[in-house]
Amino acid sequence: MAFLIPEGLRSRKDVPESIRRVAGALQTALDDDVTVWFEPLFDPMKERPHLVVLEPRIGVVVIEVLKGESKSTLLGALRGRLCIELDGTEEEVDSPLLRAETLAASLRAAAAGRPVVRHVPFVSVAVFPRIDRDEAERLGVGKVVDLDRCVFKPDLDSAINDGNAAALLRVFQRTAGPSLDGELDAVAQDELRGLIHPDVVIGGRPHQGALFSAATLDGDTIKVMDRKQESMAKNLGSGHRVIRGVAGSGKTLVLVHRARLLSRYLPGHKILVTCYTRSLASQLRAELADCRNVEVRNLDKLMAAAVNDANMEFPAFAKLPAAAVKAQAQNPNSPKFRAVLVDEAQDFDTEALQFCVNLLESTDPDEQDLIIVADSAQNIFRKKFRWKDAGIRAQGRTRLLRVNYRNTREILAFAHAFLTAGGSIDVQETPDPEDELSVIPAESSERSGRPPVVIAASSGSDEVARVIDAVKVHYGERSASRSIAVLYGGRSDGNGSFGAELAAALTRANLPFFWVNDPAMPDNKDLAGEADSPILLSTIQSSKGLEFSAVVACGLGIRDDLITARKLIYVGFTRAINDLTVIVGKDSPFRDDLLPTTALA
């Protein structure tokens, strides 16, 4: 069965029945390595094709379906156009094959400058879903359309009822010709997917921040969203939706893609993207800078503004969410948005999530666009909540992302082993999607690399020195913007700010860095997405949602609430795309977990 994007197309009432029927035939009969898109927007200045098929053994097929529903009648051909009767009115329409040819030519021209795919056939096919070939010939359709490049009702019936794709493939192959030598490999297919739907490209937009920057994606890493991620973003629909996924599974990627789609389809409405950390908000803001109706705000700032606008006394920080909800109730002019997308929602408590729900214009959950993205394994702020207590009505609308694409197999295995060491954290192999607090096990994308390096430090000063040595190694291999991160927790030896020690050491070593948590520069968290230094110095907390080619993790002397600390360190480890170096100080309570299993450097 082919992969149809969006998956729920066949049940959508806003799509013409004729197109749904053709899509159903393609999905049912074609092989599972075939991808079928409904109306991909590869050129915003042109009309979208009805359907596009990526068939690895044939190429790219652009399909147009004859206009009209079951009440329409094909009358014949006239002056190079087709005549139909629709709702009792005669109408002349362009040949669907001509339209398909025009759109296929746009893709062919885009592929011409790309060596990997310029040899791929881009072919055009017309579908007449309600007549057979004999009827088409009788009506004179052949005067306007090459009937050998058309699919007719019997072909669709055979595909849908019997799963027989022979007739469809004959038309595709006849139109494409024998120009493909073998089967398209994964690299070529990803390149074509990026052509067909540019929004799936990672790092392909000029105003993009470091979140998905090509600079951070060196080595053998994906450059486009996978089919499940793409389909999920397109098929979420209205109402309350929850996406739960493991670290590196593309949760934020799906959220950004969804925000782009909503921005395009709701141009006259305000859309909000929010999250917990200011540094992630900065990255998201850079990623969505070209979406003018999308506002990216750190949720704490939104809640603080709500309290101030309601002229309420400002509460202690821990009580800010409850105060913000109260402020919304008191202020009839509180800001509202057509859609709200929440990243890293496991960082919020019930009142904060309720605040997000209250930001929506509509009061009907089925008419609201609310996207919640979360990973319980990264709940580092000890937040406990239930969706329903926050007014989130997502039962039966929760989706899981289990495949980790960010990390190498070696980094993922290392991080997972650390997270579950001692059995203190329960990872459910078959988690209940509706259980907000269950931890989902990650599946590897099978990308391999160098194993993580664990280095034992004998003292506080030795830990700093070893961090600098590790950074120098990575800096010698890569110097792209934000390609290296030094992520620190804390030390329990009472020697002051570990971040300040690291900053001073980096300065002495003449290593260019941007300190996200610099106490002298409180706005740095809001500027992290614009920082162009190759090295980012940050607390692990502020790195949530971000990723880097190389990570040096240090300051693991965290003793308060060891389960939360273990999750925090897991977050730090899983920021690494290709290389992970762990410096273990003598004060770390996790020293025994980390050192025996890994060769020391």
C-alpha cells in the first residue's frame, strides 16, 4: 500500500469525491515505497496539482483529474477544450492533461540544476474517473487529449477492488519511457521530496535559525522530514491535538511545519508558537521569521504580560501561571489567537497549559487549532499535569513519534542506558498514548558514528581543563555557526558559578563562544537564535529543543532530585547529532553509572 499524504485524505469531505477516489486507487494498489501527495505546494505562484506520485522505478508522475463531481457529465471536445455539464450548466474546461504537463514542466525545470535528479522522468497523466476509453473516443476526447496518457474508470475499479495496479503502471511507464536505470535511491528520493514539497526540507530557508540549520547537520544526517512526520503535520486537522515523541524524533520539526501550513492557509489570522525556554523561542522565531502572521513568544513572558495588562499584583514566579489564568478571566481584552502551538509542553504545569487553551479565539474545542508537543522523558522541571485538567480535549487525537533521527545509534544507546540505569525511570515499550507521564522508548534511525567519549576529572579545575581540551578537538574539526555546544549542569563543590569558570577558560583559550546564560547579558537567551559563534555555552536547561553537531556535557554534579537530574542529563546527551563527549567530575552522583561502561580518554 502506498504512503498517502495526508493520510486521512480519503475521508475528507472538503476534497472532491473524484480526487478521493483516484487517491484511494493509488494508495490501495501501489507498493509501500511509493509516495502519493495531494496538492503539494511546490510553487506558491502556480496552482497546485491534484496528485503527485513518486514511484522509485518510474519517476515522478503529476496527475490531474477531470473537473466535476458525480453530477457532472462529459459532453465532448470543442476548440481544444473539454465540454462538461455541471449542475445543469454547460462549461468549457482545460484539458487535465495540459494542466498536468504545465505543472510537471515546473518540476522538471527545478530538477534540471540538481545533478542527483536531473535524469528523473517528470511525466503527466490525466484521469477520467467516470468513463472508459471507448466512451472517451466516442466523445472525441482524443482530439484534445492523448488517450494513451490517460487513466479511466475500469483502471480505477481494478485498483480499488482488486489491488491491481497493472493498468495504472502501464500508463505511468508508457508516459515516462525507459529512462530510469534501476531504482531511485534514498538520496534521490529525498531530493525529489524536497522539490515536490519544499516545506519538508530541513535547513532550506534563507532566514532559518540554528534549530535545523544545514550548518549543524554535517555528516550523514537527514535533510528532509520523513514521510510520517510530513503526513502528521499535514493531517492533524482542527481541534486539540497532542504529539508525543522521543528526543530527536522531529517533534519541533512537525510543529514548525504545521505553523507554516497554518500561516499559509490562515493569512488573515494571528498564530502563536510558544515554549518554555527563551533560547528555544529565539530559535523558533528565527525559523519562522518569514511567516508574518506567526508570533513566537516565551510563555513566561506572555503570562507576565497578561498579569500586567490586568493591573494585578505580580506574584511569585511559581504562582505566575495561576495568576495569568485569573488575569485572562478578568481582562476581556486579553490577546487571542486563531491557532496556538505549544512546544516542549512537558515543561508546563496545569495552569500554564490552561493559559494556552484560553489564548484561543474560539471556545469550541472542535473548532480550535491547538497543537501540543511533549516528551515525558525530558520533563526536567518536575511538572505534573493531565491534559483534561487543563481543558485539553485530545482523547483519540494523540500521535506518537518513536524514531530518533538526530542522534547516531551509539549516542542514542548511551543516552538511553543512562536514563534507565538502576530502573529508576520506567520506560514503557507499548505506552498508552493518552498517558501524559509515560516515557516512550526511542527507536534508532540506524545512523552510525563514533561512540561517546567519557572522561573522568579529578578536581574542579581539572574538569574545566578537560572541557577546553575536548572543545579544541571539536573546533579543529568544525567551525560552522553553533556547531559545538558546551552544556553544563552544576557542581556541588561550592566553587561558585560553573558557567563563569567555563566562560573564563574559553576566553583564555581564544575560543569564540556565545554564553546563553551570561548573567551580565540577560537578553542573551532571547538572542541565541541569532548567535553566529561556532561554540554555544549554555546550561542544559536552556538547550532544550536545540541540537548541535558536537556536544561537550559537563557539570554533572547535580544532587537534588536524582530522577529529574537524570532526565536533565539525558536531555544534554541527546542534543548531540554526531559527537558526544562527557566530562565526569569527582562530585557527580552519576560517576559510577557513566565510567564503568565506557572507555576512558
